[in-house]
Amino acid sequence: MLRPYLPFLLLLLFVVANAAGMIGLSHLVGPKRPTPLKDAPYESGMPPLGSARERFSIKFYLVAMLFIVFDIETVFLIPWGTIYFGGAGGALRMGFLLVEMLVFLAILGVGYVYVWKRGALQWD
Amino acid sequence: MTLDLSLTRDLLTALLPELMLTGWALVLLVVVAWRHRTGGDLRVAGGIALAAFATTAAVVWWLWWNSAAAQGYAPMIAVDDFRFISDWLFLGTGALTVLLSMRYLEREALLAPEYYVLLLFSVLGMMLMGGGSDLMVVFLGLELMSVSVYVLAGINRKSPKAAEAALKYFLLGAFASAFLLYGIALVYGATGTTNLALIGAQVTSLHLEHGTLLLIGLALLLVGFAFKVAAVPFHMWAPDVYDGAPTPVTGFMATAVKAAAFAALFRVLGQAFATTVAWHQIVSALAVATMVGGNLVALAQRSLKRMLAYSSIAHAGYVLVAVAAGNASGSAAFLFYLVAYTLTTLAAFALLAVKGRGGESDVLIDDLSGLATERPWLAFALAVCMLSLLGFPGTAGFMGKWYILVAAAQSAQWWLAALLVLTSVVSAGYYLPVIMVMYMRPAPSAAAHADVRLGRLAGAAVTLAVVGLLFFGIRPNRLLDLSAAGAESLRTPTAAAVAPPGN
């Protein structure tokens, strides 16, 4: 009964082995020249110590929001692609699917043009 | 013209108004991307928005003129007179809001032509709410409308009050949306469908009239809608948000947003829950609380904007009486009252917008003293609005209230009818002082009203609204016939829509 899930188990094992192998190998083989700065805990390029209640630039939120919007676009493209290239349905239905996705992309394109011209993609 | 909504071409025809408005909004968004720096750009954007509303209204008219009707199994979008009439109401309110905003935005240095894009998108959401015959479409429209209006409420980024209003509206609105969505989920759980006509059919065939799951779902739906129409006890956000938002946006929120929520509520109750009697009591109770609460608190307001905010809450109570009546005359009165109320309130907020100046829109009622001698036409328009809100004979507000009263009496809801009359009398206590102050008190200084000017566009909008108010007050027949036809169309087509395919 659980047989269809075997590939998932294999994938899981592969992922764990892959990650462990990479970290382990670089630990064993890689050269080590520590400095105090390198030994500090890594915190996405920010100073790791200090108050946690710092104020972030609002630009981070803007970028995060725009990322979500265009990320969702990609997420929508994938199931659409499996249906479209899976070839279920006649030529008319395929044409409809294509037009639908083009309309969707055009609407997102308008958003992209707006965001670009309004300067939301510029950091300064 | 009968549209078979299972065919792509016919479905696109039925959706033509919405598609049209979407296209315009996208075009405007591109235009705004390049032109967003000067007052001239604002005017261009406003002009495009007006063109969008006008052409979309023409497309709706074309569908109506060809008496378009839907055929086919459980469509997502309704094609009936109710949808067309509510579309006209939303588009008209949107167009009037554009006219009122042109000068206001320049005066307040709100150089954000995105304002008009958001206006277009929110009207699009309203059209989906008024026309959606599936709970998912209604919810989608509600979110589209709400998200746009959240931003509109906070469009004045320099004002902390506007930011507070926007944040408050957003947080509470998101909360209310969750209630609505949970209600949809429970109704779906009880009936196995989100289509309004199918829900109605399932309730009858499975005898779910007193089913616990369905009733809880219905109650949650009512909470969601009651929040959007600001019915007591879900009204707490309204005065603060109305107070903080830019005045034309407040006018838009108090009229179109409320009308859209009412239209959706009315369609949902009429088509999906026609046989579920439980909501009559809930809506009656809401109406009582809203009429009493709104009117009594409005009495205590000194600020004109807050007074109008509470007055709009009170009026939601009157409309709820029409909903609670649940008979044919109640439905006709419902649409009529929405039109009358929209015209009146929008004009009142327009006049308030010109009086409040220099970013500070806190106009006290006493600030209006002597307006009649300095600006007689403005004072006259505001007086007509106040009389119409009060329900004075000769104005559309009176006819609307009269029809609601008739409907309540016909359905033997004597308590509601009596309370409507009593609270209307109470409301004279805050509408009449406005007129008294304008006409019977001298201006505090010679220059008190020197900079109160409507401008040509807003003047045209207010004139249109006031003439409409007086016209419908004297000759209400055409509008009443139209709204009766709209209400009728809501009741009849369900049987055809429910018939399974192949029958």
C-alpha cells in the first residue's frame, strides 16, 4: 500500500545523504584559517550582537512583497505547464489555455512595468 | 439575448463590463507609471478613470438593453437586472467620486494618481460582489474592493490620522474577511457547494433549514457582511476610519462600499437562504441595534465628519429593515434606498471636503455658521442633503424611507416600522442643527468662508446629486420600477439555474 511512496523515501534519503556528504566533505577536506571575524556566528551579513529591536529599512519589505508577487507567477506557471504540455484536451482547449496564461502574464507584466517605472526596484 | 454561460464566448459577453473595467484599470496603471509628477498628470488620470466608468456603464446598459439572461448549469456570475442596477450604482458613485477628488487631491498635494487606479479596482470588486452568484466570486470581489479601499484610506501618507485609519481598517477588515470565509467554509460543508442557487436547492432538498452547521455558517457570513456595512455592534471601526481617511474617500466608503456589501448580502440571503428563516430574526435584531445605536451616538457629535459617519451607520440600520422585511416591496425599497442614500451622502461629503481645508478636515458643525449668506448655493445643497438624510418629504430620502416603511408594515414587522419612525425623529436632532447654524447664525468673521469653493467638476457632481435627490423625491416611479425589476430578477431565475444539465 505504501509502495507508491517509495520514491519519496528514496528522495528523502538522498537529500539527507547529499547534505551530510557536502558538509562532512568540506569539513574534512577544506582548508581552515580561522580569524575572530570568521569565528563569529553568521547572521546574514549583519552584526550578530546588539539589540534585536532594530529598525529595518522599509525597502526590505518592499523587495519581499515584490518577490512574493513574481514568485507566485512562477508557481502558477508550473501546474499550468504540466496541464498544457501534458496535452489533455483538443486544439481549441489548448488555445484557450494558452490565451488564458498569456492574459495572466500580461497583467503581471503591467504590474512589473509599473513597479519598474515607479522606482520600486531601485535601492536608493 | 440568452447567454449560455458554459460557452466561453457567452461567458466573456456576460463578463464584458468587468473585463472592460479591468482593461481600463491596467491601461491607467501603465499611464500612471510614466506620469505621476504634476497636477496635470492627476487630471489626466482622473479623466481616464471617468472614461472607464462611462464606457463600462455603457456596456452594462448594452447588456440590459438586450435583456441579457443567463442559461446553463450553476453559473459563477449572475446576469440579471439586479446586477445591472447595482453595477450602475457603483459606477455612478465611482464617477462622482472622481469628480469630487480632482480638486481635493491637488489642494491637499496628494500627487498620487494611483488613487484613480485603486478606485477603478475597488469598483471592479464591487461589481463582482453585486453580480457574483457563487460565494467564492463574492469573496473575491469583497477582497479586491477591500484591499483597494484600505490603501485609499491611507493614501495621505503625511497624515498620521490617515495611517491610523488605514491600519485599523485593514486589521479589522482582514479579521471580518476571515469570519466571512469561515462562514463560506461551513456552508460548503453543510451543502457541498458554494453556488448560491445550488445552496438554496440543497437546503430545500436535504431539509437543512435548521441544520446546525448551516446556521453557524450563515451567522458567520452575516458577521462578515455586517462588518462591511458597519452595522451595530460591528461598527466600532467606522467612525475612526471615516474620520481619518481623506474626505472624498470617506464619501466613497460610506456609499459605494456599503452599497456593495448590502448588494452581496441581499443576493446571498435571497438566493441561497430564501427558505432558511433564521436570518430574519438576526437581521431584525441588527437593524434595531443599528438604528438605535447609530442615531443616539450621532446626537453627541460636534464634528461634521463624525456626525456623518454615525449617520451612515444609522442609515445602514434603515436598509437592514428593508432586508429583514424579506418581501417583494422590501426588495424594491432596498435598491431605491441605496440610490437615494448614495446620492445624499456623497453630496454631503463633497461639501464637507471643500469646507475642511489645508489638510485639517476637522470641521465642527458650528464652523458652518453664516454659510447661507456667504455661499447661498452651497448652503442650499447641504440643506437639501440634510433634509434628505432626515427623510423630509420632497426628497429622495423621504421616498426611500416611505417604501421601507411600507415593506416593513406589509410583512407585519410593526416594531421595526415604529422604531424606524422614532429613530428618524431622533435624527432630526442632529441634521436640523446643521441647517439652523448655516441659515440662522452670523458668520464669525467676514472671511470665514472665503476659501470655500467647490470648483467646476465637484460643483457639477454636487449639482447632479442634488437635482437627482429632488427629482427622485418628486417623481420616484421610474427608479422604483427599475429597482422592483431588479429585485424581481433576483427571485425568479433560481429554478432554471438549478436544473441539472441534460434535463
